[in-house]
Amino acid sequence: MDVLADALAAMRTGRTRSARTEVRAPWGLRFPEVGGATFHVVLEGECWLLPPDAGDAVRLGPGDAVFLRHGSPMSLADDPATPLTDFVPGDWDPGQTIGRVEIEGPGPRTLLLCGAYPLGRARPHPLMAELPDLVHLPCSPADQPALHAAIGLLSTELDVRRPGRDGIVPALVDALLLYILRCWLADRSAAEARGAGRPGWATALTDPAVGPALEAIHAEPSRAWTVEELGACGGLSRSAFAQRFTSLVGTPPLTYLTWWRMTAAGRLLLSGDAPLRVVAEQVGYSAEFAFAKAFKREYGIAPGRYRRSAEAPSG
């Protein structure tokens, strides 16, 4: 089981929406805060990123990707001094996932892909909590070949409308998030290996002992795992594994197991109509009462009410 993809799937609350943004200088776009996470990719040309905290402007070149974990407000412009206007995509048709923004001008052309990933904030996966608010990945073909290839495909598909584009682009945009996070995790893991920061999830996912244990938990959340069994996945004794897992993940192994079980249960409750007894069994509880008690302790609401409530937190 792919822990990173699984964690993102658990947080997803809807379909990703994006806009093909073609602008010619002078131009400046102000992006409001949105729920979930946002992203911007420079497909062609260049521009400046203007952070929301009045920090230094960042120059973005072809292939550069920017990811904002909290969907914070920010701006993009051809020049830091250019006046800003609000980013307003064209009319959206029902079910449409790709919009358009065009700004005419006498200057150089820049093609962007701007959008939002619908990721719930009520129950974020802990690996997402380690991300900085803003991730900027310069897309060097040598350093990030997969990310560079994905951005190249997006640029090709968005530049000319061809049959199948409406199916290809959303899939590529969803894959783009995994590429961005994979690149950030790889950079972070390398920094942690050099002693730059305390090891965390970036190291945990590739750790020879903790990584296999996490994959086992995500693959079989219903199994009655013991610390000894999880340690054996990576060839460590119970005590050595428990210490290493807690150090990297931030919680003891069985605490994380329970957290993931309840996360999976929340997703099952909102995405289907299986009886509570069946949901309980799928996440490792033979007794519906014990499951309901654990669920309420985690979410603050009984599982039946969670399913029925339109105001239920995303999970």
C-alpha cells in the first residue's frame, strides 16, 4: 500500500479544479484564500510570486511549481510593481474541472496552470503537517525528471484542445500533487540525513523498518497488529522498533494504527451506505459497540450521526 497516496485519498473532499491561465505583460493576479490546498505551475514564460506576508518576491521560471498547503492568499505578476487584479476564472459549466483566464497585453506571454486541491483540513494526515505553508520546486529536468515530464504533458494538453483532454488533464493534475509531495519529501529526507532538522515523516516513509510497518498498517488496518509483528516487518525487536517509529512518526505504533483505522472509517461512512457493523469489521473491530466508542472518542460524534450530518468534518 502506498502510504502517501493513501493519506491524500483520505483527505480528499471533492474534485480538483484548475484554470488554464494565459497572460501577457503587464499583468498581476491576486489569489484569495481557499479551502484545501492550492497550486500554480509555470508552463511557459516566467513571473514573480508575491507571498502573502509581504516577504521577498520569488522569480518563477518555466516548469516551476508552487504548492500552498493551506490555500493561503498570494499573488503572481509579470513584475513585482505591476498593479494586481483579482483572479476570476471564466464561467464554469456543471461538472467542469478546467477553466480559462486570459489577459491581453503588449508584453511577453506566460502560460500558467492555477488550481485548488480539495483537501479537508479537519483531519489532516500528520505527514502533511510537516510541509511548510509554501513549497516552491524549481523544475530542473536533471533534478526532478518525473515532475518535469508531468508538467510537460500538462503544457502540451492545455495548449491545444484535442479529443480526450478533459479526461487527461484532471488525472495529470491529480498526479502532479503526488509528484510535488514526492519531490519535497525526497529533498527533506536528504536534508534530514545531513542533520538539517529533526527526522520525521520524510525519513519514516523510506526508513527500512518504519516504512514497511506503515505500509502494512495501511494495507491491512483491520488486522490485529502487535508491536512485535510491525517491528518484524523491518527486522527490528519490539522495543527498538517502537522507539524508532515513535521518533519518526510522532506517535507510538498502535496509536497511529488506531488513528488510521478511524480515518479509514470516516471515509467509509461518508462514501457508502454499508452498515456500521460492516464498517467496524473493515477497520478491525469485531464489536460494533467498541467501534462506536472508539469513533466517538476520536471524532467527538457517534458514527451514525457523523454519516447523517451534512456538517460532518471531512476525513
